[in-house]
Amino acid sequence: MKIKFLASFKNILKDFDRHNKSQATDLLEYELEEMEYVFATLVYSSFIGIPGIPEFVAFELLPCMETELATFEQKNENADDMLADLFSKLSFE
Amino acid sequence: MKTYFFTGKGGAGKSTIASAFGWQLSQHHFKTLLISLDPAHNLKDIFDINSKKSQWQINSCLSIWEPDFEQIKYDYFNQRLQLLKGVTQHLSAFNLEKYLNTLKYSPGHEDYAAILFLTRILKNEKQNYDVIVFDTPPTGMMLRIFSLPMVSVLWIDKLIKLREKIVDKRQVISGIRAENKNNEKRRDAILEKLNQLHADYSGLEHFYKNEAQVYVVANEDRLALNESIRLIKELKNLDINLAGIVHNKYKATMEIEMDKLLGCQGTPVFKVQEQSIEEKREYELLVNLLEELGIHND
């Protein structure tokens, strides 16, 4: 009984720790997402009419860029409401 | 192994000079590969060869090669598309792969196909020949072939710096979350690809600047002269050393100093007399050029 209680307590502490760490990394993750968006924009700027890197360099990178392209697409979808996006990331209510 | 590029305006005589030079080298028992980088090839016409083969052995020491850039481009896109389909399986559900397939037929990109071909040649054929001679496309395309690796390296440098920051940031996040207890650097496919592209293009840039012997073929025609002046300026901007000028269709009666005319005094000038091309159909030209370049087969 005592051991079970200690194990549950340990799990609660672990969850608490995980939650704290996740909160601590939220901002960093947002920054990372923005950097990935900038990277994708630089590589595929010709998609949005800005002259950029030689297109064969972009084409060479294309097979490795699935995640970045998904971020690029999602960011562009939210581009009309950037403030809401920022507030939701920063957990403003 | 030495490499020679004969550049200049269309019609200046690049192909004839390059062929004559290759022929002469082979007569001196140098194992020579003569390559046309111009999509509108005419090496086989010069050597009177009527064949659909892209490679041909002229004599025991001379081979010519007219690469099919359309095929190189097609193969390249095909290979890349296979890779792309591997990571975007879901595209097939919407039949989008059909659209991707049309990329293979996109126009242009001959300059990139030429760069792909050049990289392959320098990797695979260097050890098989004493000399590789390139007959080049007209000025505009050749300048793009010269400048693309340098422009790409500039961009790739910037992308690598940004990518390294992204990888570091990812590392920090996984460190805080204790996902990566040993703090090992994770592989990043994009960074690896960028580093590989950087190595390839810097290698080509180094080759252009330090190993390639670039000659400008010019004649007294006003338009050819003006284009040659612009070409020489651009080569200087790209930091590519001009090895010499080939004064084609030279007339002994006219006292013209081609190096002064082209604004590059002191650059070696090799004169090819007008009638010599017509008279010596077996391409026994440019003996002087070989001697002055110090090419001796010991």
C-alpha cells in the first residue's frame, strides 16, 4: 500500500515536472517554428513572388522539407490573423 | 590533367578552335577528351561524323562527347521526383503526382544540366585523360555556367547558418525536455544536404578559379569584339583568370593588338590566320598555341 502510494506520488511529481518543462519550452518552440518558417520562406520565396535562391538548390532540398513546408502552409493560412496566432501561442486569454 | 575552355561570341570560332586544339593534342599523343557544352552541338559536324551516338572516338588519343542535356535534365528530374514521392505519399490520393511529373518537361535549366554534367565529368573522367577541352555555348549561357556555383555557394552559406541555429534551438528544447539525455547532436537531413551542396559547388568554384584554363576566342568583327570585352570584364568580376586570347581569322596585313583592343594588355594572344582553317581541313592548327603553352609530351 505504502509502495503504491509512493509510486503514485512519484508519477504525480513526474507529470508536474513534465508540465513545467513543456511550459518552459513553449516559447522556444514558437521561436523555432518562426525560424523554420523564415527558412522555408527563403528557400521557396519564388512561390510567393520574391526572387530568391537558385531554383535547383530549392529543388534539391525539396525531398527533405516536408515539415517546413507544412509549417509554411499553416503560417500562410494564419497570416490574416497573426495576433490571434501569437496570443494563442503565448497562452494569453 | 589539364582543362581548357574556349569561350566567346556565337560564331567567333570556338568550336573550330577547340576541335583544332583537341586534334593537335591527340597528334602529340595526349589522351584528349573534347566536350561540347553548347546544347546546339557541332563537333560531330566538324569531324564529319554522321552518327546518333553522343560519344565518338576520333583516333587513339582523341574522343569527342556531345552530351544530351535534355536527357540529363530529364533523368535528374526523374530521380528527384522519385525521392519526392517517397516523402509525399499522400499526394497520390489526389493524383497530384501527375502534376509533379510535368516538371520533367519544364523549359530552361540547360545551364544547370551543364553544371551537373561538368561535376560528373570532373569526378569520373579526370583520371582517364591528360587533357579535357571544352567547346562552350555562347557568352550568356557560359557566364551562367561560370557564375551559378558561386551564387549558389553564397546562398547556401546563409542557409547553413540559419539551419545551424534551428538545429541548436531544437537541441536546447529536447535538452530541457530531457528527451536527449546524452546531449547528442541529432542528424538534420536538410543541414546534411546543404553541406553536401556546399562542398559540390565550392569544388566547382575552386576548379573554375584555380584549375580551368579559360580562353576567349575573338575576331575583328565589331560585335564579336564588344561581346568579348564584356565577357572579359565578367570573367574578372567572377575572379576567373583569363589564360589567353585566341585571335581568330587573323590577317597579317592588319596591325591589330587584340589584347589592347580587349582592354587586357599583357594577356597572351594566339593568332589563327584566316586562311589556315579553310586550307588545313585536317585541323592542324594552333601548333603555336601548343608550343607557347608549354605542352610537350615527354
